[in-house]
Amino acid sequence: MLKFGLRIYDGEKPKLNELLNYSHLFWRTIGVSLLFVLISFIALWIPFMILFVSRFLSITFQVFALVLFFIGLIAFVYLVIKYIFSYIFVVDKNLGVVESFKKSSEITKGNKWHIFAFWIVLVALNILGLLCF
């Protein structure tokens, strides 16, 4: 579907029967998704689980777990911003999994704060929209 949308954006008129022409991208998109989930799991969920388990332990370990959680949260946001375009490179440029992660890292270099600020604006607009209804 993403490839379909990209073709429409490029001014082309794709046909519905062309949708199956992109089945060769299936395993690469699965690979990108799994690698993205693995990176997210390592960066965020492991520190979160340590924080969760620490509530049964000493206060010193709880403070350590809280610091580790915030470091993991920062690492998670950094890695998500760095690799956010990898899926698009697989679909649009027909790159492999590793190449798409490298290309995403390359184009976000020097723009991470802009992307982060854009996310903050989007979240704020979504919250405002939620408050209206």
C-alpha cells in the first residue's frame, strides 16, 4: 500500500492489479519490522522491566533502575528517529534491510532535533484534537 501511495504522489495512476507486483518486498518489510521491534525492545522494554522489578528491591536499586529507564527512553527516542525511514527505503528504493537502516541513519544525520520537534508538534495537535471532542 505504501508503494501505491508513493506512485500516486509521484503523479502516476497505479492500477489495482499492480498491487500484487510488490509481493517481493514482503520479506524485506518483515525483516525491517522485526529489526525495528528488536531495537525498540532492547532500548526501552528491558529498562522498563528492570524498573518494574526494582519496586520489590532496595531503594538504591530503585534509583538505579529509574536512571536506567530514562537512559533507555532517551536511547529509544534517538533510535526511532534515526531509523524511522528504513521501511520507506525498502518499499520506495528497493533496498535491503541493512541498507535501508544505513540510508535512514544517513538522511536523519543532523536533522534529529527537527524530526523530534515535528513529533512534539504532532503530539500536541493530536492532544488538542482529542480535547475538542
